[in-house]
Amino acid sequence: MRLELTARHFAIPAPVRKLAEERLARMLRPLNDSALSAQVVVTKDKSRFHAEVTLHARGEHFLHGEATGRDAQAALGSSIDKV
């Protein structure tokens, strides 16, 4: 699976990148290799972070989740949980 991780208005630290990879890997187990790619966009707005996760699976199926949190890890974790 291809993972595209984008940050807007800040640089992505290593723990956030690792969290995204681990949580997405755990989420992909039930999909049985049908996931083709994932796009993760984390945006910083003043004092909060907004994360959007879009997963593309075989058969033109898209799963999308977005969340806002006080830090990048909280926002990213919540958005992956919603997917």
C-alpha cells in the first residue's frame, strides 16, 4: 500500500509519522490486501490540528475520516478511528 503523508503549516515529526504508519497497518488487517493507497493530510490552524485520512480500496471504494484535536497525534488517531 502506498502512503502519502502531507503536513500543512508545520513539519511532521517522526512520532506522528510512525503513529500514522502503525495505526493504518492495524486498520488494514481486516481489508485483506484490498487497500491500494492512503492519503493523510494534517493541517495546523492556530492552536489546533485537523487531520483527514482517505483510504482507496479495490473496486473504487473510498473510506474517509476527519477529526480535529489539540495536537497532531490526537487528531490523526481520531481520524483513523473514524475510517
